[in-house]
Amino acid sequence: MWQLQPPMALLLLVAAGLQAADPPKAVVLLDPPWDRVLKDDNVTLRCQGPSSPGDSVTQWFYNGSLLSKQDPSYFIAAATVEDRGEYRCRTGLSSLSDPVHLSVHASWLLLQSHRWVYQEGESILLRCHSWKNIPVHNVMYLQDGKIKKFLHWNTDFYISEAAPSDSGSYACRGFIGTREKNITSERVSLLVQGPAVPPNPQLFLPWHQIAFCFMMGLLFAVDTGLYFCIQRERRSSVGALENHQINWSQGLQDK
């Protein structure tokens, strides 16, 4: 049995190495936290992820191409339509982040939100953003073309607990500065899904845990099989030795 331990220890070290070789994903955060911005807005993208002590080098990717910028923050001053696209990042000890899609619009008004898919019961914040933050008054938030909220002065629209009925096509409308004409933003689809069902941790295991359990089961089966083989060989050897001793004793008696 002892001769089986080195291979088992080696496989356990391999399993631990596979687990350690699975680095966490980096995360791209937007500041301000809007993925839809207006032309001339300033945007900062921040990369969060583990790195070695003294190593702050960050890789930035724009539409799949590596950028020369290596700082943890990527600053876009006075955004243009050419800045729209997919941004990803990676730190020294992380894997590549999920993509963040930044859209830049050339218009007077833009509806913004932290995201556009919510779970039932979550809070929703909508913002009617104007170009260069020009004052807006008599603001209306529209859902499917109908007024959902009216505000004399431009403030955020807050829904404390989202419901499926809050899903729909949203836009905002208002008077900008001294203009006498109502300006309406582009429509955006917002979806409120049913309440999230927490996954059962007993049903969904990380891949390295599944691999570890599989290897342990395989090792147990092999180890058990070898054990019985060794026991069978040992019994056969003992039986042969006993037969040999009996035959030898009988031979001595015959003499």
C-alpha cells in the first residue's frame, strides 16, 4: 500500500496546481458608471484585478487590439464617436476581463442607467443627461411613449423595487437651456426579469473541484484493485510456500 502514495501525492499536487493556475478575472469599472455617454463627456475606465507587489502594469484592449496604455486607469477626455467600442483589461495576476461596451452619442439628451437588465425587486436609477450638462427643465421620463414621471427640474428618476411591469422602451424629454422646443432622447430597452434563483452549491461545483473528486474516485478504485490483487498474490504465495513445506516434510519422512 505504501508504494501507491507517491503517485497519489503527485496527482494531488497536479490538482492543486490546476486550481492555482485558474486566475480570477479582472473587472473593468466605468467612472461615471454609465456605458452610454454623450460626445465631449469625460470617461475613466478602471481595471481591478490582482497583481504582484510593485507591479502595476495593466494591459488594455480596445476592440480586441492591445493598447499602449499600461496604467490601471484609462482616461478618455472629451469622448468622440470614434471612442465607442469594446474595452477589456488584464492585470499581472488576473485573466482577461469580460468586455465593457461603451457607446458615444452625438445628441442633446441621453437616457442613462447603471445597466439595462434588472432582477425583480432591485432598484433602478434613470438619468436624463444633457450635452455638456446644460440645464434641462420640464423633464418627462417616458415608458413605451407614455409619461411615467414628470419633473419641473432635471433630477434622476428612481424606482425603489423593480417589477416586470417596469420593462419597456424608455426615453426622456425636456426643454434644454433657452430652447423652446422639446428634445427627446433616443429610446432604450429596459428589461426586468423574475426574481433570481440562487444556485444550489451542491449541484454546481467549480471545474477544479469536479476534476479533484473524479481523480480521487479513480485513485480509490485503482488503489482498491491493486490492494486485492496484492492480497490475492500474497495468499497464493503463502499457499505455495505451505505446499512446498508439506512436500519437503513428507520427503524427509519418506527417507
